[in-house]
Amino acid sequence: MEIGYLLYKAVIPFKENPSVLVSFIFLITISIIFWYYINNAKMGKIKEIFIRRIPALNSIDEAVGRSTELGKPILYIPGIMDIDNIQTLASLSLLSYIAQKTALYETELIMPVSRSVVMTVAQEVIKESYLKVGRSDLYRADKIFYLTDDQFGYAAAVDGIISREKPGAIFLVGAFYAESLILAETGFSAGAIQIAGTAMITQLPFFIAACDYVLIGEELFAASAYLSSDIIDKITLKTQDISKAIVMSFILFTAIFNNLLVSFPNLANLPVFNIINLIIKTFFTNK
């Protein structure tokens, strides 16, 4: 009796709002795809997953190497948002990889931040990265420091650091607003190779104009999986891409179907079109 009651309660949302069923089916589909790839990877059937080339990420070694050759430090700017921002988390993930490279090449890494919590997390990330490559002796906590929460106060302070230190490479990765062009122009005038990355659409044109390489939108979030040697990380990225492809395919199919019905009204009399139209109206509208 209790099981029947629970099943009845579970079906109620689908009866009241059929579109919920679509989300449920989509969730199950993606879960199955993810499980399939994970299971095959653990069994050794999947050893490599293709991810399209991202120039900005491939140029990281070049930027670190250039700074090392010139004997100049590397400046890493993680944006101006706090640790609860997804772009800041993605930036710290990329920071881990860059810190390992700077430790291997014995290149100084400077990281001014605008949020105190980000400073604490960044110190731990860099410390762990140095430990991974066996160069904990090079770690200096004072090189990861807090400036100010003020947007333009932070931009002015970072500009001063760029002018004084003359870094060989500058990474601007995270959430940026109006200060983006100020920072990028100063870095350009200092002659540094600049790699930027943000999901802020309004700031991308400024980075594209002033920086050598740019991570555009979702490329920032894919960076950790792209640079990781762990097949599981790459599988999560592939699963997300498959889910997006499914959604886009269905949107395209629905658009074509509706256009055909408008252009050729007689098609509505065909049984196949009636069934498809009924499914779309049932599952994708609340009427």
C-alpha cells in the first residue's frame, strides 16, 4: 500500500505539468550516457577522448617558457569576484596547472587578489601544486596577496605592479567587468604575452583586442578537463557536449517541424505529423 501511494505521489507532478517529464527523461538519458563512458573507461575500453584544440590553453607552456627565458615573473589575475563565483573556481583550477609549470621552470609567480577568501584558497592551491612537482622550497605565500575589494582600486594597484615588475606573461582568467580593458592595455604596453579567459560577454571584445590568446565563454570551464591527464575529467566534458548536442538537435527538429506545418498545412492531416504534434504539445507546453 505504501509503495503504491509513493508511486502515485511521484506521478502527480507529471500529470499536473507534463513538461517536467521531459526534464526527467533528459536527466535519465544523460545519466545513462555518463555511466556508459565511466564504466568503459574503468574497464580500459576508452583510453583517449578527443577534445578540440584550444589555442589559449596550448599557449600556456609558451607563455611560461617565455617568462623563464627573459627572467621575468608571471602575473596571475583571477578576476574580481569572490570564491562563490563559478568563473573564480574555474580560474583557480587553471591556476593549479600554471603553478606546476612555474615551479618546474623555477619562475616567480605573482598573484594579487581582490577577495580575502580567494587569497587563502589560492595560497593552498599554489602550495599543493608546488608539492606535486617536488618544489615546495620555491613556494612563497607572500607572493599571493590581498589588495582591496574596490573594483578600480584593485585595477590601479595591479597596473602599478605591472608597471614595476614588467612580467613576461600575464594571465587574466575569471570574472571581469569595466576594469578588464584597463588591465589588458597596461599589460600590452608592458610587452607581456597575455592569456585571458572570461564568460562575461561584454568584456570579451576588450580581451580579444588587447590579449594574445583568449578563452571564450565555456572554454574557460573546459580548461581543467582539457589540461587534465585523468580520463574521467575528459568524460565529464564529453557528456556535457553530448547533452548540448541532444538539446540543440531537438530544438532544430521542432523548428523544422513547425515550419513545415505552417508552409504545408495539409501535412497536419498525416497520422505521423499528428502524433508528433501531439507529443510536442503534451510534453513541451503547460496547456
